Amino acid sequence: MSVAQLEALIGARDYLQFLNTRNEIYRERGMKENPPPRAQALQLMSEHPNLIRRPILVDGPTLTIGPNV
């Protein structure tokens, strides 16, 4: 997904909810302790799609994220 597509999907929601905490990049960069700014996080998610938490279920205005969908 492009940064623009991610921006549209995430909207005003907390972008940190979309980061896959099990991803190697997330752990290597210590994102739990030092989360990246929104723009940098979106760029990283665009470049490394596995950094996006999945699945993402969109049902009209409702969006559900994560393995417990």
C-alpha cells in the first residue's frame, strides 16, 4: 500500500494500532519504547508491508484490526 492509501485507511485513528508488534523491524528499531512519528511509521509500513498488523476488516465505517477479527 502507498503512504496515501495507508493515510486514507488509518484516517484519524491511532497509527500505532496498525503496527505489527511481532515484526522483526518493529523489534529491531525498538518501536515499543520509542515509536516513530506518524509520517515515518506510514513510510515504513508502505516499504515493509509485513509491518502492518493483519488482518484488517473494513465494514462500512467500522474497522477491525488484528488476529482476533
